[in-house]
Amino acid sequence: MDTPRLMAVLAHPDDESLGCGGTLAKYAAAGVEVSLVTATRRQAGRYRGHPPGHAAHPGATALAAIREGELRAAAGVLGVRHLSLLDYEDQRLDCAEPAEVIAAIARQVRRLRPDVVLTFGPEGAYGHPDHVAISQFTTAAIVAAAAPTRAGDEAGGPAHTVSKLYYIAWPESAWAAFQAAFRRLVSSVDGRERQATPWPDWALTTVIDTRDCWPTVWQAVSCHASQVEAYDTLRTLGPGHHEALWGWQSYYRAFSTVNGGRARETDLFAGIL
Ligand SMILES: [Zn+2]
């Protein structure tokens, strides 16, 4: 049996730690080969709470380097074996050329040959356009990676079929814990407000127990100092709140070629191993 392989494809540095850190840490510790593809360096964002243009903000170029360094540190803490940065423009991933992004992700899928892929769901957690875009591009890339390779195709290797695709799917309880620790998550897109969008409990096909990993996740989250140090509440979180934040991770099984049915899974590799 080959080493099982898990790949997360996400939009920004810190998505891996905040969105699915417990899952990545748990499987890495169990010997699964974990890879991470991050589409942007999130260089258009804030620095320690200061918006771009503020005197204390180092500028987009410097922030890109800072955030890449934080991402590499967090990935190391979580046990990520392969980290790929795709270098797309932050906050504009949905405006990138779809065929190009899909091919870039498909190349990583063919190169690293994951059994299981996880990404954001179609709602992008709170409607963030980059999250919505990476969900769509990743889903399409899995189809592209499985297509037969044509002569002259520079797609990173022979065709590869992913066995299972999962979407990060937070229920109401996870959002409540998260927004109590950080802030109310909203994104304003073309004048309309988008908010955290909980998944109904019945729709969670898969819930992973990551309670043993929360100290590792917290360490990974803390690597993103340019972001998390703006949140005073985080410094005073008790173990119970940490466990509520990182102790259980839930997903929606978008497809599986190896299992199905109504029973809730406790393992992303159910049906594979
Ligand atoms: Zn993000």
C-alpha cells in the first residue's frame, strides 16, 4: 500500500491553519503525506490590524514576503510535506483566467497525486470571492487532472484520479466559537454584504476528531503574527474555547469514488484504506 496522500487547496496564507489545521496536523502525524497549495500571498490585506496605506503598514510587496514566511512556518508546524504557492493576485482570484488557474492546480494534482483533496465550499465560508473561486477552480482541476494526457501537454505528469473531494463545512457552533475569538466575518462585494454561512448539521458528511491536535493548530495559527496579533481576545482563550475552535473539523463530501451512503464519516480516507 502506498503512503496515503492528502492535499489542501486554499486561497490565502492562514486558511490552512484557521480552516483545516487540525485535519492537516492529525493526518500528517499519522504518516499521511500532506500537501498544501495556496493561491495568493494575501498581500492586499492588513498588517497587524492596519489597513493598506496606513503609516504602520509595510506595503504590499513587503507584506507578501512576510505572509509567505508565516505560511511556511505554519505549514512546517502542521507537518505539511509539500507547499506550493501559485502567486495569484490577492482579492482578485475570481478575476484570474480560469483555464490558467485550473491548469496550475491540475499540475499540482498530477505531480503530488493525492487520494483526497479538500478546499472551501461553494459559499467560500463567508462569501469571500477568493474562497469561492478556489472552490470552483479546485473542483474543475480535479476533472482536468483525471483527463487523458495529450501529446505536448505540460500538465505535470500522467493523468491522476482523486478518490475523494471535500469542502470545508462549518456548522453554526464552529462559527460562533470563531467569531467570538476573532471578529464577525463579513465581506463586502459590489456593495452587498456577505456573512459567515453555516452549513446545516445534517449536511455534514464527515466530522474529524482533532482534539488531540489543538495545541499544534494554535502554534500554527500563531505563526501568522501579522494577522492574529491584532486580536486581543486570542491571548486569553482558555483550553475549552481552543477545543471549540480547533477540536472538531467538519466537511461536506463533494464526491467519492470509493464510498457513500448516509452514515457520517469520521475519517477522510474512509473507503480508501
Ligand atoms: Zn482566506
